[in-house]
Amino acid sequence: MEIFFPKAISFIVVAIALEHSPIGLLTNGMMKKANKDFKFESRWLTDEECSRVVQEEWEIIENGRSRGTFGVKLRRNGVKLSKWNKK
């Protein structure tokens, strides 16, 4: 672990009532925050702009071929819709 996180400190947490001792980890804010899971809002369906955002991203063509697999397109649409929703 020291190779990947040289400034992190790991320690054993003393646990009297447990059969095992948990390991604690102090990162001092070094860890990147996890991204929130994307959640589609049903109210977006009433907004025509939402349909446009999805369609534009889904139909991107590069070199005569569709760009990305189904999963890639879903992730890209999630990013686009999250940005759109913030506006």
C-alpha cells in the first residue's frame, strides 16, 4: 500500500468486543471523492430538451460508424444529462 499511497497511515483499531481488529486508514484528504451514481429523473421526460440531449449523444457517428458500445453510450448520456440538469 505504501507504494500507491506513500502519505497514508494505516493502523489497527483496538476492538475489545470483537473477535477481529479492524484496520484504520488515514489519507489526510488524499483520496478522490467517489462520483455519485447517475439517476434518471422521470420529470425530465416532460422536457423536450432532454430528448434532444439524449438523441444527439446517442447518434454520434465517427468515420461512418456509431461511436461506442451500448454501455459507453449510456455512460456518456448520463454525463450529458447530469450537466444539462445543472443548467
